[in-house]
Amino acid sequence: MNPFLNPVSSIPLLRNYFFDTRRLNTNSSEQIRKYRNKMFLRTLQYADTVPLYHKKYATAGLLLQDIHGIEDITKIPFVSKPDLVAHYPNELLPQNYNRKNAHLVSTSGSTGKQVSLYTDLSIFIGGIGALVRTYDQLHLNWRTSRIANIGNFNPNMADSTAENLFYSKASFVYGKNTRFSINAFLPMKEIMAQLDRFKPDIIYSYPATFFQIAYYKRKGLGEHINPKAFLTGGSLLEPYTRAYVEETFRCKMHNVYESVESLGAPMAFECDEGTWHINYDFFHIEAINEEMRPVEKGKRGHIVVTRLYGKATPIVRYTGMDDWVAISEDEECTCGLHTPVLKGGVEGRKSDSVVLPDGRVFPAASFASLYSILNDLKTRKVKQFQIVQKKLDEIDILVIIDEDLRNVGPSLDVIFEKIKEIHQKKAGPNVQITVREVQDIPSQKGKPAPLVISHIRPEKGYKVIDE
Ligand SMILES: [Zn+2]
């Protein structure tokens, strides 16, 4: 049955579509503050009916009447990834919840244990404004543009759940034949052929997938793949990939920050000015340190997420996202939006950080520095790369070379020497850096290969670099 044939779900969808999208442009900051508090208190009341949260709050002695608004959020216990795992499947929904309406959604499990939680239509309908806002701010029409989503459509992945629960049924909102989905893990030439037939205006995918598409475009494939914009998420977009893709298509890439927990709605997105705006009327984002205390404003910390809308499994002070962020509370951007922002974007997963013998920890984005080298040398012959930290004092930089460009421009010796030099400078003399050419860099389970793989876990006492 299509739930949108029923006005109970289609009317809120349309209302949210029109009103939520524009909220940050039309409401005063005082109105938004009140709205956030109302949504937050409502979310908290709901969370308290879910056994996982109810038990946590009872154990902590938390009384909901002591919470008057978001300013009291630090009194509320955190919920971690292991908490979700331990309380799955029976304690992630209210006892009286009609399970027929809930759909399971899982993380890819590419880093550690797979986490599963429940979503439902209220989460899609509630978050539609955050999604459409991203397109609006980029001057793209969400309804009429031809959008290709190259993602993970295996069962229970965010993309496939979104497709089954929402997109396959909500086509009355957007134009006919304007949506196309394909699995990112199919052979690349097949993806190219299908995209070429679809002729997308907008492509949404992982950074690594865009790199591959751009690579084949440079080789003459995909004549009709000439989009107006790229939206990317799911992993870190580093500057070399960005330059490689944007130069190939003469088309800009924009980061959207989403996760299984935010299903369908970006927590933040990058506007035309390169600012990462937080959709703070949909999500409350905090940054904490290793002692689980809020970091100073603007300092780098570990992300904590609260979703301010929707039912199914609530997300309140959730620490399981594993990303580094620095939040600046009050930023006026030339794009016209005035929101808290993620300073410098999301800097990679905590588990993908580079840890150095002197105690410094580099998020992936601030360690990988190939872009400046390859730009200075004016070469695009690197087809893919990855930094692998094998030991505290041993780092390999793996590089795949574009065969057609192997003998064009600066020699591999020069390039590898420069790559080694810049990373040696960052890591210091006590770390052995080896730059190696390889033929393949394997994907992770259900996700493209990450920029950094670290076999070292930062322990207490390590200082995160904040530069
Ligand atoms: Zn902006």
C-alpha cells in the first residue's frame, strides 16, 4: 500500500516540504530557538517511552521535568553504539509501537560492529525539509531535476530503506522518471553506461565513486554525463579528489553530511560558499572531548547527535558517529544563511586518524597532503591513494597510477619523493614513511576504500591536533 494515498501522511509531507525548507530563511533566531526547544522536549518525552532510553535515564536519576530546553542537554546521558547493539531488537522502540510501521536500517559495518536501528515514515516526512533545503540553497530543483543516486542498495542499508519506504512511493512530489538508483559496487563501466543513458542533472555518491566516474570520463566514456552539481557524502572528500572531479566535469561538488541515524536528511551541507551549515532546526550537534565533556566553542571534538524530529528509534545525544568536528555556533554566511557551522567540514572518522609517537593525533583530512604536491607538479596521474598506518612509527602511502599518464609530466620518482617529504615533515623524523605503487586498493565492506586506514588506536593522553 502506498502510505501517501492517505492524506494523514501526504498532507504533513507537503506541509513540511514547503514550510520546513524555508524556516531558516524566514524565521528570526528567537523563533528558531523556541522551535528547537519545543522539538527537543517532545523528542525527549518520546525517547523516555523507549526502553533503551528509559532505563538509561532512570539509572542516571534524570527527571524530565528538570530539562527545560536544549540548554540543559548536558544533564542527559549519552547513548553509544554498543548501547544500540545491546538493546537491539526489542528495546529500541516504545513498547506499544506498531512494529508493522518500522523498518530496519543498518550501518555498513565497514568500521567494527554493524549497528541496526528502526526508522519509519515519520522520519522521512519530518526530515524532508532538511533534504530539500540543501537543493534550494544550491539553486537546484529537487522536484524536477534528474537525480542519480549511486549508493549501497543492499538490504537494510540506508539507501535501500529510503528507496523502499519513501522514494518509491512519494513520486507524486517529484517529476516522473527523475530518479535513478544504482549500486556503487557494480563494475564501473556498467555504472557509466547506465548514467550515460539516464543523463543526470545531479549525482549523489561517495567521493571515491566520483573519482572513478571522473577517471572514465577522462578516458572518453559517458558522453552524456554532464551534470550541474555533485552531492557527496559517506566518507571524506579530500582536495585532490575534489580537484580531479571538478576539473573533469567543470561542475562543483558539495558535501552533505548524513548517516544511518539521520536517514534521508542531511545533518549539515556545504553551501556554494563552501560553508558547512548545520540543519540545526532538525538536529542538535555537539562536540565532546575524550573525557566526554563539551569542548570549547570552535575546538575540534567528537560528534554527538540529537535528532529533533521523528519517531521509531530516537537519536538523543548519540556518540556512535565517530567523526571529528569543530562547531562554530553563530556564523553569518554570504550565501544568506545564518546557522551554526561545522568549521572546515567533517574531518574524518576518529578510527581513521593518524597517531604519532609524540602523542599527536591527526584526523585523516589534516594528514593526507597529496593535493598540494600533485597540484604544484601539475599532474593528475595519481588515480587513487591511501594512507595505511601499520605501526606507531610506520606509515605506508599507497598510490595507483593512471597507466595512460605514467610517462607524461613529472616522473614517478619525483612525485613519490615529494609525497614522502611532505608527510615526513608532518610526522616527524621518528616515523618511517614509505610511498609505494600498488595495482589495487580494496573497498571495505559496503563502502569504498577509506583515505586512511589505521591499525593504531588513540589511547588516553594523546593530544588531538587542532590547527
Ligand atoms: Zn553558506
